[in-house]
Amino acid sequence: MASKGGGMFSSRWGLLMAALGAAIGTGNIWRFPKEVANNGGGSFMIPYVIFLFTWSIPILLIEFNLGKKSRRGTMGTFAMFLGKKKAWMGAWLAWISTAIGFYYAVVMGWTLRYAFGTVSGTISYTDPHGTWESFLNSPLLVVLFQIIAIAVTAIIVYRGIEKGVERVNKILIPALFVLLLIAMIRALFLPGAMDGIAYLFTPHKETLLNGKTWISALAQSAWSCSAGMGMAITYGAYTRRKDDTNLNTFLTGLGDTTIALVAGVMIFATVFGLAPSIGAAEAAVEEGGSGLTFIHLPGLFGNMAGGPIMAILFFLAMAFAALTSMIATYENAVKNFVDSGWDRKKAIRVLTIGMIVLGLPSALIILPINGTPLPVFLDNQDFVWGLGLIVSGVFLYFLVVKYGITRFRKNIINSRYDDIKIGKWFDILFKYIIPIELVGMSGWFLFQTLTSPSEEWWMGGALGLGVLLLQWGLAFAGLIWLGKKIGHKVGDPDIDVDRSIDEDIDIFEDSPLEEVQVLETPPS
């Protein structure tokens, strides 16, 4: 049975490229270095890798197979497995993705501006600080590129899965990897580049034992892999019955982490290789985010042989990464609209207007902090909804436990067409390890947030926590109301959640049984 409203992926390669596109975004290039620098370099990398295998990949595994089973978006999936009264939990996943999309479109607009500027020669390498401030202080220009970013995404999604989403990702993801790989190799030949590599991979006891490092690593792993955003549920709904979602899940998580590491090596090697001193390099990377990406790196590119070419490669890669993730964000929201009875074209029009309007505060609210204009509203939204992914994980965990962990693995995850089957390690992970992660990380985060005030009041301390809880509360209230209104529309009464994936395949496709490998330990 085909999913409603968008077609199907035409090939396994197309599905994998789209899944990688959803996961790989500016989070790998813009957000990842910031989190590494703010949490002790190598100290951050240890929990980041741990959570890849004990959180992000398992969550993606659940999501892909839920979508493949339900053929619906996030709301319909939760309504089918938990009843229509729990459809709001699925709406939370879609909301998190969409809320991130509001400010993500602004960031994508920045990358488009700089990608265009490096090609046209309008980016100053001698005064990158002035270029960045001038851009942020030109609200019409910022909004123009935000609108361009959203318009390009809407056009691609409008063309459907095969002709739009799949076709674009098949081009952009390989191109993105090649661009970053070339940039990384060039950076590694800079003098002092190894100091940057040492910073990236050397742990420090004081930050390794800090709860903020671990909760930040969990949030970044989920944010980067799109675990808990519902995108994998949406793309899973467009898969063919014979597609191997298990292997694709591992490839998605590992591919996303590979891109993050390539980008991280390139950025840290460049900064430490070209900065006038180790102290200056550390100050640049610790500023992180927008300052590192749009001020320090352009200035450093101007000081190296072939710097303009390096800048073009870097910002084109960022633009490609941003676009592939925005496509997934769009499709995720559109799928839920279509499931509730909307026409796909109408859903895209409404979503486009909403994206522009609700993204304006992130584009326009710029405050001078220590003499530098900072997008404080955007940073706050990144903090609020990035941590909201942990709540998404709680909801998905609840669904699996209610269905039955072992039963879910046997009925929903494993099928005859998987190259690998998921073994009992999945049961152990969900019975023991993930609950400990949820309780431990949440408690640690709350304690340190309240006892260690942050200078960044819009993202930390009691005030930041209060603003976060207020926004979460408003979102919960609105989504519970929405679930009551349309929860009965988004499910599919013809889907039997007790029937295994293999029984579904028997109904829709007559194919011989194939040999599979049982994976009792997760690949490393």
C-alpha cells in the first residue's frame, strides 16, 4: 500500500540519500563545532559517540520502521499504535521539527548569502566582522535570503518524493561530501593543523565529568541525526515494503557522524592552522556558532593560499546541507497535513507562509552583546527545541514499551528482506540503558542549570529554564487540543498494528523468503 500524498522512493539508494539528507545539515557544520568547543573538545566527543549508538541510532531505528508499518506521518503513527488520544505525542515530533525549521530557514538564508558572496566576490576576507555585522543589521536582506531558502525548499517538496526529494538528495549529498572532503584535505596541510585535531579529540577530566557536557552531547547527537524529529517516520512511510530499513538506519547515523567529523576536522584544522596563536584559536572556536562560521573562518580563509576557493567549497557545502535538511522538515509537516485530509498543494502553501512569518523573530531580533550583534532569539529557539528532542525520545520510548519491546523488535523492526536482523541487544537497551539515560541526563541538567547560572541568560540559568518550560507548556497545550480535533482523521483503520511487517509484505507482495543475518551486537 502506497503512502498518501507524495509517491514513493524509487530505489534503496534514493531512500538512503534522502535519509542522509534529513540527518546531515548545518548542525554538522554550524552547530557541531560550537558544541565541541563549548564542552571541552575531546571530552564532548566521548559521550557524543556513546549516544550515537545508545540513543540516536535506536531512535531512528524505531522511527523508520514505524513509518514503514503505518504509512502515515507522526500523528497518524501514534494514533494507530496508542489510540487517537495519543495523536498529540506524534504532533510533538512534527512540531519539534517544524519549530526548528522556523529558525533553521534563517540559518540556511545566511549560508545562501555567504555561498553567493564567495562566488560573486562580495564577501570581505579582510573585514569579515564588518561584513557579518552589516548583513545582520540589514533586516530586509536577512529576510530576503530567508524567503529564498524557504521558496527553494517548497518548490522541491512540491514536486513530490521521487521527482523532488529523492532526485535532489541524490545530487546534493554526494556533492556535499566531496566538497567537505576536499576542504578537509586542504586544511590538514596547514601549519599547526594538528593542534586543532588534538583539541578536537583530547578529553579533559574537568569537562568530561561535567553533566552539561553529557546532556549537550545527547542533544547534539539527536539534533544532528534528526532522531526524534519524526523525519524518519515520514520517510519510512514512503519506503517500499522490501526496503531494508535496518541497514539504512545504521548507515544514516554513521554517515551523519562521518560528515560531522569531516567538517569538524576541517574547521578545527583551519582555525588552529591559521590563527596567530593557540589562545586566539581557542577563543575563536569557543565563540562557536555564527561567530566562528561567519566571522572567524572567512577571515582565516583570506590568510591562506587558495582561500577564496576554500571559502566557496565551505559555504556551498553548508548551503547544500541546509537545503537537504529543510526538505525533510517540510515533508515531515506536509505529510501530517495530508494525512488529516488536506490537499498536498494547499499544505505546502500554508506551511510556506507559516515558515516565513514564524521565522521572522529569529531573523530580526538581534541584540548587541559585548559589542557584537547576536541573534539571541534564534539561539534561544535552538536551545528550547533542541532539548525538546529528548521529550520526543521519551514519547517514542513510551510507544515501544506499550507495544512490547521484544514484540516490537520481532513484529515491526525485523523482516525477511533485511540484510541484518536486530538482536536481543535492542531489548536490553530499551529495558535498562535508555531509562537510565533519560532520568540521569534530565536530572543532571536540571541540577546544574539551577545551581550554575549562565552568562547567556537567554539559554541558561533559572531564567533560561523558565522560558524553556513556558514554551514547552504552550506547545503541549496547543498540540493536545489539536490531537483532540483531528486525532481520529490521521490514523488508518485498515492497518493492523498486531500484524508483523512480514505479514504486511505477504499481503502486498508475493516474494520468496530470503536469508538474513542475525545481528546480536550493534555494528561499530
